[in-house]
Amino acid sequence: MNTNSNAYTIIYTTAIVVVVAAVLAFVSQSLKGKQEANEKADTISQMMTAAQFGSKADFQAKGNTAVLAEYAENIAEAFTVNSKGQKIADFDLGKVYSPSELKKLNYIIKGAQDGEAELPVFIFKDSTTVVPVYGAGLWGAIWGYIAFEPDGKTIKGAYFDHESETAGLGSKIKDDVNFQNEFKNEYADFGAEKVFEIVKGGSPKEADGSEIIDNKIDAITGATMTSNGLSEAVSQWLKAYAPYFEGLAPIEEEVAEEAVEETIAEEE
Amino acid sequence: MNANLKETILNPIFKGNPITVLVLGICSSLAVTVTLKGALVMALSVIAVTGISSLILSTLRNTIPSRARIIVQLVVVAMMVILVDQILKSFEATYAIDKQLSVYIGLIITNCIVMGRIEAFALGNKPIPSMLDGIANGVGYGMILLIVAFFRELLGSGTLFGFDVLNRIGYVPNNLVILPPFALILLGCIVWVQRAIQKDLQEK
Amino acid sequence: MEYLSLFVKSIFVDNMIFAYFLGMCSYLAVSKNVKTAAGLGVAVIFVLFVTLPINYMLNEYVLKPGALAWLGSDFANVDLSFLSFIVFIAVIAAIVQIVEMVVEKFSPSLYSALGIFLPLIAVNCAILGGSLFMQQKDFVNIGEATVYSLGSGLGWFLAIVSLAAIRERLSYSNVPAALKGLGITFITVGLMAIAFMTFMGIAL
């Protein structure tokens, strides 16, 4: 066989491409279930870490089955709301949103694509509300979850993830627990232009250097682009959820304050 | 084992090391050496991809049409890389690390070591020696990766494989070490040490 | 002047070599003297300038989610982005092949001056990286994509020519034997990269 003839070249190349495509399709199908299980458990651990049920490392160690079980035990409600903050529909308590689904929502929130936004809201049995955020970092997508106290304003915790931010710098949004802890006890100012800000050079501090309780936290040193991207993502998404949170029936002021005080006291 | 086979396996580890002598595979070695765990996963992936791609392409070597050579190579290597990525995504133990390294595992397709060894060796040699050559080059690459990652993780985060080492004695992690330029400087030092030992590698 | 700021940014802030470390292998191998470095640099600019806008069009009208809507509303939900990698590499390989043939036919002197560098560009991670970043950056129109491609190429060109200039001078210095050549080059590039970090994060 003349390995240099045109016919041979074309047939051979086509054959190789077909074989490779078949192998990949087969492997992809067979492994899909396991991969989706891993992604789901990971997303759930992210939400529960934000809601302060444990640290990400704890959930990593527990394994997929335990994580799913713990979530089922603790989740109370899951539903979507529209851009006016009105509830659209409940969805299956086992469903979570993958980053690619958040990406689609992001196009709508940013106004780049037409359509009615269907924003997911997750509420745990202890009345903690968790909502997702999504945006662009320096090298790729960044996303995460913000957990709110029952008062619908004070932040209980946050957790973030990323596709490809710089290891040791931008990746701190995921790896640095201290950064995530800065969100605790701050609040989201739903009426403001920028609902929440991550400030380069530091957020305003008290005279003694301690953090003022407001809607700003410090950016990560050396990771300005990632911090800015995250700030945008958080602010834009929380702005989209503003009608929902502002429309919540105000729970008794004392009950809300007590809940916050309890959390602060626990930490001391 | 005959002398030729032994030479094939040992050469890429030191004398013919892909990174420090052949100057291949530099891009990824800068990016994934921030942690030892990342370096290890990357090294194992490159060993698997280079070894098996070399095996497959060497077996096919007499049938590949000369004008489609590069395309066939790219397709086979791409298939291996995607398989590695898919497998890493499926296991609980490796899922987290695959997310971290996903971009770089994808870049193995353009990693000069894989294509370089296929062109230089696999297309002209029998399957088993080709596979061994691919694996050996992967090992040589991995070795350098681990050395660089050792220093970068230790000095840059104070940990080794995630376990606090220097942090225990109050060491403040050095941020400069985490940045890619430092990996380049480390590579320069490794080359320095290697050539001081092996004088015949020195340039005139 | 959106285009101007994008252009300047892609040369300095998003420099392919110093910010993203792409295209290292050929960068290190071909920077021994300024003339050959310039030759490769020009070739890289050219290939980027041709492939990136083509890949942009492919991304806009075929690959990205919802891109196929022009075929009919049933196709509005199709997301072919998982094919990006293969499509981009195929385009790059094809363009490099075509460019090689065109240059050989219309300017034999240029062809012999560029020599083996033209085919080498097909596996230069900077070219593939350029297309992948273009995908992420969501450019508004093909004009922006073209400006970005020119800027990135120019940034790579600047990086390799400056390194070649430094290496030419270094050959007259008293570098220790074991550090000569590759070793001191690694360290030099590391230092240049640290210097370029001043541009990181600048918003124009």
C-alpha cells in the first residue's frame, strides 16, 4: 500500500479520528455518572462550608455519601425567584447548580442575554439562606456561595472556587480560610450601588484597627485582579437578589440581633 | 536487559533530561510546581501520556501517511490527555486535584516533551522501547518538577504535601517564591548543579 | 480609545512570556542572537495575527453556547465549546502549513531566513494560549480580537528580542562554566519576569 497516496492519507486520517472519537465518547459516557457525583458533592460541600456547617477540608474527608446525607438532613427549602424577588417554583431538594448553570444565569443577570432570570435560593433548617455568585477572575471563571443569617442581611459566611486563578495568590479566594472569614458579620447593603465591595488597600477600620461592620472587606494582597473580579461578581449577583431579600418579612429585630450576638459570642 | 534498553531508560533521567538538557516542557513546570501534590499529579499524567502515546504511535509508525504525520500524532496525544483528565475527574480522591490542574493537564497536548519524543524516538523505534523511552522522559521531567516544587512549597507556603513543616517554627511564608519567576531561577540553579557535576554538558 | 488601551495592555500587562509564561521552549532555544530571535518573533506575530481572528469567528458563530442560533432557532441551545481545543489546534496547524507554502512561493528569501521556525510555531503554546484567552476575554467584535492578536504577538517579539540582546552581551561576561548558556538564561528570564510584574494589574 502506498502510504503516500492522497486516498490513503485521507482514509487513514478519517479512520483515526473516528476511532479516537468513539473511544472518547465511550469513556466519557461510562464515567459521566461518577464525575457528576463528584461535582455535586463538591458543590454541596461548598454551600455547606459557606453556611458554616464545617470546613471544606472536613467535607473533603467525609466522602461523597456522607456529604450528601448531611445535606439532606439539613436542607429545608430550595426554590427559584425572579428578578422582582417573587418565588417562581420549588425545585428538588437534591438539585444543585453546577458552575456551567451559574454561567448561563450570569449571562442573563449581566443583561448579555435575554430571558427571565430564575435565581436559586437555598434555605437550611436553621434558617440560614445561601445564594450563589459567579463572575470572571483573572484567568477564568470564579464562583461561590454567600450565606445569610435569618435577618436576610448579615453575612454568616462565604466560600469561593475558581477555574484557574494564580496558585498562591488569586487561588486564596478558595484556599485561604482567613479571607473567607472576613465576610462573617459584615452585611450586604442591598440599597447601595455596590451591594458589597472587596477593597484594594483595605476597607475602612476602627480607630483601634479592628474591622468596621459594613459592606466592605480587604482585597487579597498581590491578587488585585482576582479580588476585583470577585467584588464585581458578589456585587452584581447580590444586586440581582436584592428584591428578594428586601421583600422578606422583617423578623423580630431582637431575634435577629440575638442570632448575630450568639455567633459572635461563640467565636470568642 | 541489553545495554541499549538500559541506555534508553537511564538517559532521560540525568544526562538527557528533557527539561534541563533538551529544554522541553518548561511552561508547565513553572505553573504546577507551587505544591508537591500538584507536581506529582502532573508528573504522573505526563508519564502516562508520553508512555502510552509513544507505544501507540510506534506501533502505527509504518502505516502513518507522511503528509498527515503531525495531525495523527496530535490526535493520539489529545486522546490520551482527554482520557487522563476524564479519569482524574471520576475518582473522589483525585477530583479536587484535577480541578486545580485542569488547565495544565489540557496543555500537555502542546507539551514539547510528548511531541518531541514521538518525533525523535517513537517514530523510528519498536513499540516497547518507545514506550520505555516515553516513560523514562516522563520520569526525568517529573524528577525536576518535584525538586522545584519541594523548594517552592517549603519556602513559599511553609508546608510539604500540605503538612505544616516550617510553619511550626514560626517561619513566615515567602510570597516571592510562589510566583513563577522564582521557578525559573530555581531551574537555573538546578542546571548549574547538574553541569557542575557533569562537565561535558557545559557550553563553551 | 478602547483599541489603544487594549493594544498597550496586551503588549505589557498581558505579555505572553512574562505574565503567562507561554511559548517558553522556543523562546529559550531561539534567543541566542538578535537576528534569529527577531525572525521567530515576526513569524509569531504573523501566525497570531492570522489565526486569532479566524478562531474568534469560529468561536462566535460555531463554538460558544448559543452560537449556532443563525442556523435556526432549534440550534440556539447547542453548546459546542468542548470542541474548542481541537478546532483551534487544527486551525493553527492548517494556517502554519499554508503560511509556509505561501511564503515559500512568494518570497523564497524570507522563507530561507525563517527556516525551521515556521513549522515550529504550530506547537508554540503562545499561539494556542492566545486563542484560548480570546475565548475567555469575550471581545465585542473582530476588531478587538485583531488588536489583541497584534499586541500579544508584539509582546512576544519584544520579549524574545530583549532576551537575545541580553544573551549576546552576557556571552562576553565572566559567567561560571557550569552556569553558562542555559543556566544563566533561566536566571535572566526569571529576573526579567520579576521586573515585568510591575505591569501586573494595571488598568488602562
